Amino acid sequence: MIRTTLEAWLDRLEQRSPEARVDLGLERVRQVFSKLALDLSNTAVVTVAGTNGKGSTVAYLEAIYCAGGKRVLAYTSPHLLHFSERFRIDQAPTSEAGIVHALETVEQARGDVVLTYFEHITLAALVLAAGTRPDVLLLEVGLGGRLDAVNVVDPDVAVLTSIGLDHTEWLGRTRRAIGREKAGIARPGKTLIVGERRLPSGFADDLQATGARVRTIGSDFRTRRSGKGFRLFGDELSLTLPQPSLAGRGQVDNAACAVLAAIALKERCPLPSHAYALGLQSARVPGRQQVIRSKPLVVVDVAHNPAAARQLAASLGPSKGNSMAVFAALSDKDIEAMGRILNACFDHWLVAGLEGPRGLSADQLAERLRAIPVTGSVEALESVPTAVRAALRRCGQHGRVAVVGSFRTVADAWPELETLG
């Protein structure tokens, strides 16, 4: 069966080079990309990088282009529940048969070049794009930007959503160093949309050095709340847009980045004027401040770094009693910073472990939270589903439960959450 074949393929890639392995660089992927000789000349490319907001910005762009009648392929990572979520055509996961064919095409082309897991599936996404010939190809950077596999393709428009301290062991220890890596997706003479409002000292010079046409929200363009939506204006542009469909404090800026990217591409890929508003209202991203139930309030969020935790804390606000966190995180994340940021939001922390090379046991995670210390109680439980069940039993109709910490935390919780109506 195709499903078994895809699973076998993913097992094969995992054994060859585990997904958790990071080996940044473009030499290998360029060699194989050249052998593939893919024709993407009739497809406009938008590449999106950033510490947070990448997935939301891609989702807004997907929805905008679909609302405008364009064919769009989006490549994102990681997936939440099913691997095929990483390859979406017109907002729907690609068929597993198509993914298998693309993976096999890359395998035949690579020869003796040993690709990482992410490099192989990125090239498979480009094979899919060449085969389906979408009007627009959206590429979400996996890690950094300059040396990420998606950067093998020259974008027509690049978007840098935000700059935060994450993946510092690979990208640098300062926001400016991390920003430089992310800005590596820019191309001379092409538009670079920057959604980060607090540029690190000296980073404006780094942006200009890329040779791109830099357009920054907060200086070149501004947003202002207006009625039930917001205005986006600057550089002879003035648009009144609806409140974005996705929850979170930074979503207006993510939506603005998407609209500006689409406008920058308007000569190559024109859109009807209604597409922007419809797209912002219809975008969906599972797992990002997603409300599963209102009584009790159950929210899931894949937030896994301090910047994302800060946005979640702003949305949740301080606890008003009986607020439960179901929390599991990977060992290389800044758990202490996340704990401090979310501390006031929760009365109780129900923590669980995650398996794998970057996993952290429930006892280890509980110890790190207690060392901060968080003010709420901390209890280690055997698994995320167990923690979800315990939280729902204890919170009562007027309490709340937030499942947070990583994509894997939300994925592990999903079987329990699907039963909630």
C-alpha cells in the first residue's frame, strides 16, 4: 500500500540521516538540484524565514492566492499529525503517491551524494513543484536561512518575520548574528519584507548589504487598528484589512508581511483586490493558539521558544484560578525562559516527557521548572495524553488547559483532544 511505502521511505531516510541531525550547508543540495534540472521558471517563489511567524505568514499567503484563483504549493515543516501536511497544494496535503514519486526521483538523482533528511525532502518538494507547475511556490525555511536547503532556490520575494534567540548553537549567540543568517534568503534587486520591529543594533546595515529592496514594517510600512481590522499603509499604499483569522498578538504583523509579499509579486502574479481580505479571514494553521473547546477553555500551541511563549502569555493573560499547563519540551530549548514567561498564566504544571535523542524526561523537566521556580505546583506524569486527561479532570468548567511546548507535545495530545466537542 502507498501508506506503507511512504512510511518505509521515511524510515529509510531516518536510518540514513536522522531528522534531528543538523548539518547546515548548500553544497550537497546544490549538487543534486543541478542533476535534477528542474524547470521552475514559470513559478513565482516566496521564501519565508524567521524565529516565529513563518508558518502563519505562509498560511496567509496560501489563503490569499487561493482566494485569488491561483494555484499554490506550500512546503513547510515540521508537520503536526501527518507527514503529507508538509507539502500542500491549494491548502490540501499532497497525495502520498505524489510524495513517494518525488522522494524516489531525488534518490535516483543523488548518486553518491549523502543528503540529510531535510535536504532530501526539500528537494522532493521542488520536484513536486516542477511537476505540478503552481503559480506560486511558498518555501518555509527549516533552520536559519543562508545555509538552509530551501535557499538553493532564488526567491522572487523573501520574508523575514522575526528575530529571536533560538537555535543559538547553529545560528549564533546574538540576535544580530541570527538575523544575518536568516537574511541570507534575500537576493540582490529583489524585495525583502521584514516584519521584525525591534531590529538588533547594526542589523539595518546588514539588511542593506544584501542588495535587496528592503521594506520594513514599523518604518517603511505601518499598521494601525481600525474598527474590526487594521490599516496597512506607507510607500503610497493604504489598505483597510480585516482582523486576521489566526489567534495571537503578532498576527497582524504576520498578515501584513503576507500582504506586502503578495503585492511585491503583483506584476508576475496579479491578484483581484478582494483576495487579500478573504485570505486573511480564511487562513488556518492547526496547533497555533488553537482553541479546541470553550468550556473549559482548551488551547493548544506549538510554542517552543521564549518569543512564542511571550505571544501565548499575552493571549492567555494571568491565571484567574484553576489554570493548567500540559507542558513537554525538548532538552535543547530554553525551558527556564519559557517557564518564567508563562509563570503567571498557570496555577498547575502537568509535565510529561518526550522520547528521542533530544527528548527530556518528565522528572527532568519538572526539576528544571521547580528550579526557576515557577509559582504553581509541578507534577510529573507518564505521558502527554495522561497529563491531558488529568488536566481536564481537575480544571472544572470555568478553568482552562493549555497544551504547549513543541509540535510533538501537541501531536501527542491530539488523540485525547479529538474526543472533545
